[in-house]
Amino acid sequence: LRPWLLMKQLGIAFEEEKLSFNDPAFKARVRAVSPAGQVPVLVDGDLVVWDSLAIVEYLAEKFPRLGVWPAAPAARARARSVCAEMHAGFRSLRSRLDMNCELHLPMPVLDRGTRRDVARICDIWMDCPRLASDVDGPFLFGAFSAADAYFAPVVRRFVTYDVAVPAAARRYVATIDALPCMQEWVAAAR
């Protein structure tokens, strides 16, 4: 979802190959283009980039004027930090609240680790706009950036399970969930 949403939202043209995780040939098809055998994978000519964070950095270098990262150095550093934290962390949330675009489920009782993850995510969302050069925009750093793409799977989890979050976080969830490209992803998943 992350690189796909980023490219769609920023208008970066690409061809998508849809694969089902349930397809018995899934692993072989992915391994044919990626040494890791996992998705996402970006193929650009002879170059293969796997891992969502590596793809985002590649896109930032290839399309420097599109705003993959915020322009201001402090905001860009913070955006990269929160993406790396999201990329490597929040294990409790990931294991307790599976991403599911097809269902709307009642929120389960959250264990301490998951509650801590939800609180940290909400703290991140509340802190990011303070560093934005365009704080009038509805996204984490004003304009849509990689940081918003990085938190899109969390947004879907919060929507699926109706996770109780503060009002400002609910507004952010609604903003990301309402993006036409996010709705396109959800419709395709269904």
C-alpha cells in the first residue's frame, strides 16, 4: 500500500501487477523479480528495488520536485524518522489488529502493548504539523508526503476496528481514508 499510495497521490505513473497472497504461485512470481521474495517490489528498467522504505527513497531521488518528503530540512528529518519508526516498530498493533480492507470489526480489548502503540501513533500525528512549512494542509506535514503513505495501513486498521482515538487523530484518519486513491485501494482489496 505505501509506495502504491505515494505514487498514485503524487501522480507518478506506474504499471501495477496484482498478485493474490493466496495464489500458490505467489512466492515464485515475486522471487522472479525480487531476491527477498516479498512485496512491495518496484522494477524500473533493469533496476529492482524492494522494501517500501527503499522504494520511497528511490522515488524521492528520481522525482525530487514532487514532494515525496517535506521541503524543510527539520520537517524532512522528522518525516524520515517517523517513517522509520513505523517501518520497524509497532509490533503489538500489527499482531493484534490485522489490516483488513474487507471487514468492519468490533474493536477487541487491547492489551497494554497495543494501547501503547496506538497512543504513540497519535502522539506522532499530533507532533508532525508543528514542523511543517505548510501547516494549513490536512496531512502530517501540510502537503501529502511519504509520511502519510507510511501511516495509511494504520489508518485502515483504525477504520476496520473503530479504534478510539482523540478527535484530531480521527480527523487525520478521515482525511487519509477519504483520499480517492485510498478508496481505490480499498475497493480493489474488496
